Amino acid sequence: MRSKVIRMAEAHLAGMAVLDLGEVRVTETPSTVEVEYKGSAIELPLSRTVADNAARFLIGAAVCADAQCSGRYLYNGPIID
């Protein structure tokens, strides 16, 4: 499962963000899959689309972590005082 999720995420990222493979953790239980990346985690129920959903989470977490490391902000709304 871990390798499938990573392959799907890397294919979509295609250079947008660097995925640190040492920080990816995928834990499977009989009813859920937990995905963690650099402190962000999600627990997903087992379903036919669990690998897709896990890859989507991993993509978002990687883009967010990359933005934070480089000092960019993902918020694109008005300035909050």
C-alpha cells in the first residue's frame, strides 16, 4: 500500500514539491489506513478508493510542507489583521 500511494503522489507532484520518502508513514489496520507526512496525519476508512484518497492527502501535505520550508504562504485571501 505504501509504495502504491507514494507512486501515485509522485506521479501527480511531478516536480511541484519534493516528497521526502523517509517522512512518509502508511499504517494499515483491518478497518483503516493512516497516512502521515511531516507531522500531518489522516486516518481513512478502508474502501476501494483508499489509495487514491491517501495519495491526495500526501500530495497536499507535501505541497504544504514544501511551501513552509521555503517561506511561501498558501493563503491567497485578503490580509488578516
